[in-house]
Amino acid sequence: MPTRPSSDPRGHDGPCPRGLPRAQAQGRPRARGRPRAPRRPGRPVVWATLDRILGPRWRTPPTTRRRPRTASGARSRSAARRQAVPRYGIGFGAPRAMVSPDAQRPPRPDPRARLEVAVMSREPGRYLRIGASDRATRVGLYALVVVFPLVLAFAAQHETDHPLTQEIAKGLALCGYAILALQPILAARYRWIERPFGLDIVYRFHRGMGVAAGLLLVLHPVLYAVGGEWELLLGYSHGWEVALGKVALVVLVALIATSVFRRALRLPFETWRGIHDGLALSVLALGFVHSVAAGGDLQGEPARLVWFGLFSASLASYAVHLRSVWRRSHGDDFEVVRVAQETHDVWSLELRPPVPEKGIDHLPGQFMFLTLHRATGPTEEHPFTIASAPSPDGKVVATIKESGDFTKSIGDTKVGDRASLRGPFGRFSHRLHDDDRPLVFVAGGVGVTPMLSMLRHMRETRADRTVLLLYGSRREADIVARAELDDIANEAPPSVRVAHVLSDADDGWEGERGHIDRACIERHADGLDGKAFYVSGPPPMISAVTRALRDAGVPIEDIHFERFSL
Ligand SMILES: Cc1cc2nc3c(=O)[nH]c(=O)nc-3n(C[C@H](O)[C@H](O)[C@H](O)COP(=O)(O)OP(=O)(O)OC[C@H]3O[C@@H](n4cnc5c(N)ncnc54)[C@H](O)[C@@H]3O)c2cc1C
């Protein structure tokens, strides 16, 4: 049967070249401006239609769904710019204005620079780009959220016959509850909040603000009473919404007391965490219902909207927290590939991700949360420094000292055991304060782990740095990675000196004795001016060394520390 030629403008039935839309094949203009994706021969219509709507990448699994590389091999133009900087021998993350005229020369391959880029491309890059303005933005936003409901409530109120004390009481309650609602957001370990400050600072702020909110909310009924409403505080003849507020206050006091006096109450950390989560949710819910039912100042539409938004954000963060609890107890992505005994009570675990892309992309010195899934022993989440240098294969090492319930069982870990990891966290890394200054590392006990990570990284990248490591241990047998530290000190670059200080040394010990104090630091550091100090270990040691450095005139911004306690 004869067919019409495909160029026939009326030929809507006729055949047309495969893969070309009919109108195009027939020389007619396309109905819409966007060119349609050609249909692959033999593919079901439904796939082709979905491809057209969602684009061809929708079927690609997430792990492989990556940007195509540019000509330079980078995945984006900004990544290409970042790659370009170290290739010319200027430090990673150096401002572009610092690129010397030499940068115009054709790039010389530098294996060290490539290693740096390979191991520091994603998450660490974000840490490196944080500045003071990022911190100011977050603090400003926090302050705004705390006072915004108060401003809206008072803006909506025209005149009042309430005594001033009651007006203040209402204001305190609004601010106090806003702070409480922000607590789960602070605790959810959001990267956007953690990166500029470090998780330890965020947690300390969370603790401080919890106490502050408690004070404001306790003052709320007290000021009502002082304003003449003693019945509200002491009586029983009020509505259910006031009773709910009283219950919320009692729960809040219990929540704060168990947190502040956790150690004095001898509450195991995991038990305390369960209690804390339960009480926090109760306070949030009870307080919210009380505020909506009893709070006349939330009648205005904008104030109500903001209030509901705040409560929803708080609940959502709580859900994020629960999801992470679920994931760490069910996720077992990592595998223990090596268990090594470092000293009589310190063990190293090497952990491997299923694929390098699923590894933890960290800076040297940062820490992670580790949960081990073993045949025996507790399945708890604990923070540990990543003692290894950043590595392109995603492997990480945790060097762990036996100290409590969980860590006492660390030696029972077997090769092949599974683990889940969350991180990286923290800002204790020389890479975040990059300059050429000599570094003084002061470590106490297993607090040497972040120093090990930084020194290993310097050795692998052959960084041109000068480092003095003052390493305090009890006895010689407690020194971790002694042989490796000696090796690093004997190689250069980096130029490293290690001085061991023993508090309980045998008679034969010829090195330093006692604790690392100001005299000891001054003796070894050859002057303290122009140096950057990194101190890591148990909290009492951090306080003592920081005080000694401050007494010696070291500016606070030159002292960085990692407390082994969150
Ligand atoms: C940033 C950071 C890095 C650390 N790096 C190392 C390291 O490289 N090597 C090492 O041996 N130790 C490290 N620690 C200390 C380690 O986390 C504790 O020794 C360990 O959690 C103790 O647990 P446990 O059950 O054995 O002891 P416990 O006696 O039960 O706990 C002792 C204390 O550890 C803290 N703790 C326990 N569980 C948690 C938790 N899930 N989250 C937060 N704090 C908790 C609590 O303050 C608790 O009071 C680090 C701690 C921090 C904060």
C-alpha cells in the first residue's frame, strides 16, 4: 500500500524517521518551545513519558547520581576552582586573590595536592568555608526566633488593664517557651548549626539555654502571683489549662535537675538520655497546649501562626533525633576490618565503609559517633575521635581507652563485626586555622588521638609544618602509638618533636615527670609567641593547661581545645 511522504503537511498517519518527533520529521514547527527527548527504540511508552517529565536522571540510584565531570575532571565549576588552587602549590582553600602570577603557568602535577583534594572534597570543604559572618547569622537568627513571638504578641495588644508584673510574666513565658522549642533543633546535630561552632559548643549552649528557659518559666507563675493572682499559683480552683501549665513546670524542673545533677545522681548516660528524651517531649507538648489554651496574647493570627510553626519545627527536630536513634541501632554499614591492642587498656578499631563514597569525609582531628553491633556488649552510641588521617578509601580508625561500661568491652570487638558511624563533627583541626605558625600540641592520655590524626595527615601530605607534641601519660606503658610518633619525629617534613611527660614514672625514666604545666610548656616550646596551641584530653587537664597558657599571655584565640566530654 502506498504511503504518504513524511514531508506531507497533512501526513499525520504516515511513517517518520525513528527517534524524531513527528512534527519535526515533517518539517512542521514544534508545538512547545522545549525540545523533546527522543524516544529510545523498543522502550515502553510509560518509561519514555516519565523520562520526559522527570528527566533521564530520575532512574539513577542515589549513590551514582552525580554531576558529570567537567573537562578538568571536577564535578562542578566551583569544584574545578577548588581543585585549581592546590595544584599550584597554594594551600587548600586559600583565597583566590592569593593565587600568585605563577598560577598562569601550566599546572605541574603535585601528588600531595591531589591527595589533599581527593580526601577533602565534600564535607571538609564546607567546614573550611565557614567564617565569622556564618556564626553571627546563626546567633542572630536564634535571637530573632526567641523574641519574635513576644514582639508579635505585644504588637497585637492595644491596651491592657493587667498589672505590669503580669505583662512581664507573659513575656517571660513566651521567650522561655520559644527557647524550649528551639532545644530539640539545637540537639538534632544539624550540620548547618554544628559546622560553624563545633558540636561541643552547641551542646554547651543547649545546656545553658535549657537552664535559662527553666528560670524564665519558673518566674512566669511567680510574677503572676506577685501581681495578685496567688490563687493561680497555690489554689486548685482554676481551669484545666492552668493545671496543665503547673504539670509542665514540674516536669521541666525534673528535666533540668536530672541533666545538671546527672553525675551526682549516678545516672548512667544511656538511662539519663532516655529520661531526658521522654521528659523533653512531655514538657514541649504540655507547655504548648497550656500556652494556646491559656495564653490570651496568642489570639492574633500572626502570633498564632508563628507559635504553631515553632512547635512544628520543634517536633520535626525531635522526629529527626528519633530517626537517628533508629538508624544507629539498625544501620550497620561499616565493617570492623582490624582490631589492634595499642597498650594494656587501649584498642584501635579500623572500620571500612561498604564503598568509599559512603565513608566519613572528615578533617584530621574531627570526631564521630560510633555504634558497634556485636554478638555481645552494649549497642550504644559514643563519641570518638577519628584517629586516622583522612583517606580516599573511606576507612577510619578509632583508638579507644577502656574506661566505663561500654569502652571496657572494646577489646571483645571482632573483625567482621558491624558498626554505624555518624560524623564528622567538631572544629578541632589545624586545617581550620591554616597558617604557617608553629604548632604546640598538648595531649593528656587518650586525648592524643586527634593529634595522631593531624600528625598522620601532615606526614601523608608532607606538610611543611613545625610541631611540638607534649604528651602526658601516667606511666610508660600507657603511651599510645609511641613507635609511630618516633617515626614521624624522625622524618621530615613535617618537623615534629615529641616530649613525653609521665605523672607516675618508674625510677629509670629519664624524661619529664609530673604534669604538663606552664613551666613544662615554656621549657619545651622555646617561647610561646606566635604559636598556635591545641589541647586535648579530659576536662580537668584542659582547664589546667588553658589556664597556664592564659597566665603565660597566650591570646585565647590561639588556644584550641577538645574536651573528651560533651
Ligand atoms: C569529642 C570527643 C572525642 C573523644 N575521643 C575519644 C577517643 O578518641 N578515644 C577514647 O577512648 N575516648 C574518647 N572520648 C571519650 C569517650 O567518648 C568516652 O570515654 C566514652 O563515651 C565513655 O563511655 P563508657 O560507657 O565506657 O563510660 P561511662 O563511664 O559510661 O561514661 C563516661 C562519660 O562519658 C560520656 N559519655 C558516655 N556516653 C556518651 C555518649 N553517648 N555521648 C556523649 N558522651 C557520652 C559521659 O559524660 C559519661 O559520663 C571522646 C569524647 C569526646 C566528647
